[in-house]
Amino acid sequence: MNIADHPIQVKVRTEYAAEHSDPAQDRYVFIYYISIVNNGPEPVQLISRYWKIMDASGQVEEVRGEGVVGEQPVIEPGREHFYNSFCILETPVGCMQGSYLMQREDGEQFDAPVALFSLAVPGSLN
């Protein structure tokens, strides 16, 4: 299934958190803002998350866990769930992609993909 045709749409916005970063120590903090929209016909619950985080040096970190920010929200049809979190890279540029494990009321589970998105200190990609 094409991500654009998926019943769960995930939108991402990122921000470099300069006040929490320390480039002299190779510490770059990025906040990501997530919007999860249920375009399907029935409620779904977000059960778990998977992230693949890559920095410019080729280092890869995989993160799996229950829910998001301590919650396993139920998202009703036509509704949206928002949250934000952060990640720390050792380079000023990187990227993330992943998926959410969702569950329908009947117990059927499916993955909602999150397309690759970039993390970059402003001006670092010029």
C-alpha cells in the first residue's frame, strides 16, 4: 500500500533545539512534532513505535517501545493525535523513519509507516 493511500497519515515537523545542543561536544538535539490522522472508518489504537535514526557519519540507532510519550492513544475516525519528542545526534545532519503498530477494535494489527524525514541544523545543508 502506498503511504499516501494508507488510512493512517503521519505528518512530521522538525526543529533544531539550539538551547539544548552543544556542537563543541558533538551533541545536536532535534525536536520532532508528530500528527497522526485516522482517515479510516474505525477507531485504532497506537500500540508501539519503531524508529530508525541515522546520522551523517552512518551511525544507526533503532528504537522500539510501547506507545508514544507514555500513551497508547485511541484515535477515532477523522481525528488527529499530536505529540512531540526529541532525539540527539552526534552530527548536525541526520534523518529518521519508522512506523507505528496500530490495532483495530477487533484486535487486528497493522503498521502505519512514517516516511523518511531529515534532521538538520539550519544552514548545514547549504
